[in-house]
Amino acid sequence: MKLPFDYIAGLAFLLIGLFFTVESRKISESAYGSAVGPDIFPFVLGLLLLIFSLRLLYETFKKRGAAVKRGNYHYKKFFIILISAILYVSLLETIGYILSTFLFLLVAFQTMERRGIVKSILVSAAFSFGVYLLFVELLGGVLPRLPLF
């Protein structure tokens, strides 16, 4: 019996989320010049990954009796988003959080759905600036700035 892709992915993400939450507790709780410690972000991401993977496993078991259809896999879209995520991480320090996040989100939104470029630009810009302002100004965290500042 072959295990469905969702089941394997759910287990893999569950293990990764568990690893993130456990290992984030080993990071120091405070950082110089920041009210939010470096342990918070990986911990929250790990918890979210745990929650979403449990949801995926639940959905997989719920549809266990239904026939599994052969999916129409979008490898091209997957590799475009994977390469853009790698570029995002690589360029984060160089071009800053706002610009790199904006470009990554714009590429990801346009890869998933080609139409609506104006909407993609607006959502990408609003998210990039909103998260930056929320994290830096409100929470007192530190994110890479634009190279101009």
C-alpha cells in the first residue's frame, strides 16, 4: 500500500515543526537593542507548522476512504517559488527586508495566479510595510533595512 503524498507531507511538516519549537527554546531570549528575542519567531513558526500539519493529517485521515485521484502536479510553479524563496533568503541582508519580501511575494502571487498584477503589487507592498512597521516600531524588533538607509 502506497501512502498518499498528503500523509507523508503532513508527517514531515509535523516533525519539522516539532524540531523548530524544541530547538527555538535553546536560543537566547533577549537580543541587544530588541524587545523581542530571537527565539520568538522560530517558536511561533514551529507552532504554526505543527498546527497546519495536524490539520493536514486530519484532512488526510478524513478522506482516507475516498479514492485518491492522481493529481495534476505543477512542478514549474513549485520550482519558481522554491528558487524565489532561496533568492529571498540570500538577498534579505543585501537589499533589506521590505524590498526582498515585496519581490518574493509578488513573484509568488503571480506564479500562483497570473491575473491581477495590481492587486498583487498592493498586497505585497501592504504586507511588507505592515509587518516591518509592526515588528520594528511596535514590538521593537530588528529587521534588515533598505541599503539606502
